[in-house]
Amino acid sequence: MYEIEAKNVRKSFGSLEVLKGIDLNISKGEIVAVLGPSGSGKSTFLRSLIDLETIEEGTVKIAGEYLCKDGKYPHNKEKARILSKAGMVFQHFNLFPHMSVKKNLMCAPMLNKQGTKEEIEKLAFEMLKKVGLEDKLDVMPSTLSGGQKQRVAIARALMRDPEIILFDEPTSALDPELTGEVLNVIADLAKEGITMVIVTHEMGFAREVADRIIFMYDGVVTEDDTPEVIFNHPKNERTRAFIQSVIK
């Protein structure tokens, strides 16, 4: 059984077709990096895997269950149950500025009655410790660096004990000197068996951490192979041109 299955996924914004029939299967525990130029549909595809974008056609399965079947979604309660298996980390953190770090982590689990307040508070501390920020439990997000905010966002995604984590360009809003701390946390998580899909422009990181690399161009997957092949012997002309431009 695949952890993520996408078949003929199509999405348009008005007359602009952004996803043009994506087919992709990802196995449990696999780390997949998604590369491609801006405007190729990478983030839209990622968001469609967690219902942040509604697709018009196609099928998406999460951990063996239909999030969308032939363009039709289940009722909201069923959809929420399926989506609880996946977490997402965004480019711009999306932390609540008026809540402490602890309350940012506890908010969704409390609303979803994931446990007692004491249990959720303990879990928040454990998840912050996992990303090296247990001393920031009671501070406000405004006091944190960009890298620290992103690590809090990763801890928040981990609060639901997800089988899958999606990362949408997690370092693109960071200064270069803060990028490493976030990539190190993601690399550590990759060793724990969580299935990950990472849209990134960090070529060295993708090459080192990913089991597979997907290259997207103009709304389609043009190449899907190992980092070794994608970086050293890409078969597709678009992939070759992209890799050569970013490495230069």
C-alpha cells in the first residue's frame, strides 16, 4: 500500500490550468523532494494533497483512504479524519502572533480533544525538545528568529503524530544563515520513518536527504528518479537545463 497516491490530479484557477494530470505514488517512509521552476505547480500540487486546494478531477489517497475519488470528496467529518494523518509546514510559518509558542502547539489538539490539557501540554514540551526549542515554550512568536519560528511550525505539525508531513519551501523565507538549522531538523525527522514530501530550492539538501526526486514543469511531472540520476544524468531536457542553471 502506498502512503500517498495521486492519479490524474487536475487543478485550474479560472482559465489557467495549473495541474495537468499528475500521477504519483509515494511509499511509506519515503522522502520525496519536488523540484522545478517557479510556476510549475509544485506548491499547488502539495496543497491539493491536504485539501488546501480543491481539485476538479482525479483521485488522492492518504494512507490508503480516499481524500478525493474522481473529483468527489467525502463529508467534512470523514475528510478531517483522513487529513489527521498528515501535517503541513508552510513557507511563512503561519503561527498565531497573539499566542505563546506553547498555545500555538496546543491550540488544534485542544480543539480536537486529542487528550487532557496536561497530556497536550506535556506533548508540546516533547515536540519542542525534538526541534531544540524546549526553552521557548512560554515566549511569543515575535521574539523568535525566522529559523526558530519555522522549527516551532515543524513542532506544531508533529503534535498530531502524523504519518505524513508536507513541507512547502520551508526555508525560502529565511536568511541563508538560518536555513541550516531548519534543514537539520528535517534531516533528523527523515531518519524516523515519517513519509515526507518536500518542495524545495535547496539542491544540496534534496540530493542528500531525498530517496526520490520529482521534477515538475508546466503542471506535469517530467521526471521521477533517484537523486543520483536527476543531478548527474537527467533524461529530460527541461530537468537538465534547470539543474545546470541552479548549480551554476
